[in-house]
Amino acid sequence: MQGPSEFGVVGDALLKDWDRKDDLKKLKIPVLTIGGEHDTMDPKQMEWMSNEVQNGSYLHCPNGSHWSMYDDQENYFNGVTGFINALP
């Protein structure tokens, strides 16, 4: 079912044409999206998502992959901690 990334579904899967992007603007809660430079999921897509929600923040992990909490720990944990500490 999954194609080249989480947003590139291929094949005859039931969810292939299911698109929830227009619903992102409805999210009012604080949302943190995280993009790792070496992830198969494009960091620019994660940044875009953070701008679509009402209270979105984006964290870029320049040394990270899909497991940025392991391979870019300093950026990841500083960013997550900063996001949490900034919550009302």
C-alpha cells in the first residue's frame, strides 16, 4: 500500500484516494511536526503541515532521519522540550 513515502500511496489500496489535507486547518490544538533531513518523508512536507494547522510549529532536525530522537538527539529533544514548555 505505501509508496515512496507516507504521502505517496500506490496500488489498489482502499486508502489510496483518502485525502485529509483540507481538514488540517480545523485543528486548533498546538501541533508540532518534526522533519528529519534524511527521512524518507520530505521535511518540507512536514513544514507545510505545520503551517496548515492553526497552532502549528515545525522542528527541523538537520542530522535526523525517521528516528531523529536517536540520530539527532540534541536538536530533537531541545525542540520537543521547547515546544512543551511553550504550551499555555
